[in-house]
Amino acid sequence: MNTEISIEFFPPQTPEGVEKLRAVREKLAVLKPAFFSVTFGAGGSTRERTFSVVKEIAAEGFDAAPHLSCVGSTRQNIRDILNDYRSAGIRRIVALRGDLPSGTAEAGEFRYANELVEFIRKETDDHFHLEVAAYPEWHPQARFPSDDLANFVRKVKAGADSAITQYFYNADAYFHFVDEVRARGVDIPIVPGIMPIASFSKLARFSDACGAELPRWMRRKFEGLGDDTDAIRAFGLDVVTELCERLLAGGAPGLHFYSMNQSALTLEICRRLKIA
Ligand SMILES: Cc1cc2nc3c(=O)[nH]c(=O)nc-3n(C[C@H](O)[C@H](O)[C@H](O)COP(=O)(O)OP(=O)(O)OC[C@H]3O[C@@H](n4cnc5c(N)ncnc54)[C@H](O)[C@@H]3O)c2cc1C
């Protein structure tokens, strides 16, 4: 199958983590991803580490897409980072607002991702392909879905080329979101973000925090599996593979994998999907 995929990493904190991520990339390379992306801690907390991983990926001959979150930053901070990325030959950025850790006072000079997209376009014209975030189950801070949709459309009109979604396990939410944005004149690709399931308890905690819904039938089934890691892995692979199949059959333009710096589950899902 000729499905375009991309794969996301976070920047490791230790030299061992950096080494391990090199080995993970080597394994994932067989999938011939369109790009590897690397997350960025809000407020610039991972600035150097993100840049260092991105440079390694580019040196290995892959397209590398650093994430860039603007909350807590000044225009000059962002300008400096854009200059670094440009001089390293980077052509794609995932442009985000980010979330400051609670208790952080400094909000910086950007409020929302649409302002970052606008700024990047003003500063660098069409140099970067800009990805933005999309939320088929709505962003947790949005008061109404209609506000979130209007804000998403504003972000796209500011100059985004494509979008990657928050992960979800309900394909209908994605299809509904795509219909809604198409009805508002947005025609950019909206690539579903896919979270393979390694540990159900971790996933449940994380999902509550980021507003992703774990459907009741899935939650109950995972809970019933207790500590049986093999059964959790097997059920998780079935659920996520079926989700990907449905999304692709329904017209999703590709898949973006949240790898959590691991290769095995992404590789297995792609093997079942006959990708690469
Ligand atoms: C694919 C993907 C990758 C991510 N990578 C990272 C990462 O590397 N680092 C990181 O820190 N976080 C990352 N995140 C998380 C993201 O930063 C958070 O979800 C954050 O809360 C919102 O970022 P955003 O860019 O979607 O914000 P925005 O698009 O700015 O939206 C945030 C909220 O504000 C509302 N809003 C937007 N514009 C306006 C406006 N003009 N007026 C009023 N309200 C508005 C929206 O409806 C929404 O509720 C990622 C998320 C996704 C989906």
C-alpha cells in the first residue's frame, strides 16, 4: 500500500536515550517516512535537544520536522530558532501554541498558534512547510466545538499547509471533523495522529490530560486484561490497526505515528497495514 506516514519522537534527556533513539530510527527507516518530527518543550525548555536530534535526522538523509511552540516566547526567540532551522536546511515545522507548566507566569508575546503561523510566514515567506495541530474530539480548553473549529480555520488561513491531529480512537470523530472543516472552505490535508498502545494505565492518564477519549468498550476490555502485558499488546495492536484501516479506507491522506521513541508497535501496525 502506498500510504504516506510520518513518525514523531521526543528529544531524549540522556546520552543513552539519544543512542537508543538512533537505533529506533534505524529500524523505522524501512517504513520510508515522509518525515520524522521532534517535539519541543513549551517555553523553549528542549530547544537545544530538539535542534540536536533534528540535525542528526537531517544528516541521516531524512526530512526532519522540528515542532515549535510559541507560548512563553518572544518574537526574537522565535526568530533566532527559525534562523537556526533555516541554516540547518530544515524545510518543515510543526507550529504550535504549547502549554506552559502550571505556575509559570511569563506568557510571552504569542497567545495562540495562529499568531505563530502568521509570524513564521511574515519572517520566512514560503521557506517552511507548516503543519498545525487539529483536534477531532476538540481541544480541552475550547468552550464550544464551534469556537475550536473557527480557531482552527483561522490558523489554517494564517498559512498552514497541513495538519496533524491529536490522537483518538473513534474514527467517526475524525471524519466529522474533516467534513466540518471542508464545509468551511479548508482543503489542506488533515493527517490523523495515531497512538499505538503499549500500556493502558499510562494511556488512560495521558488521555484524560489531553482530552482524548478512550471509548468505554475499549477501556472496559483493557481493564479486564489486568496486568497481562501480552494480552494488552495484542488487543492494542488489533484496535489501532483496525482504526488505521478505517481511516485510510475513509480517505485519510496518511498516518502520523506518536512513536514514544519506540519502534516495535509502529512497525507491527505498518506491517499489518502492508506499508513499506
Ligand atoms: C500533532 C501535535 C503535536 C504536538 N506537539 C507538541 C510539542 O512539540 N510541544 C508541546 O508543548 N505541545 C505539543 N502539542 C500539544 C499542544 O501544544 C497543546 O494541545 C496546546 O494546548 C495547544 O496547542 P495548539 O497549537 O493546538 O494551540 P491553538 O491552535 O492556539 O489552540 C489552543 C486553544 O486556544 C483556542 N484558540 C486558538 N486560537 C484562538 C484565538 N485566536 N482566540 C481565542 N481562542 C483561540 C483553541 O480553540 C484551543 O482551545 C502537540 C499537539 C499535537 C496535536
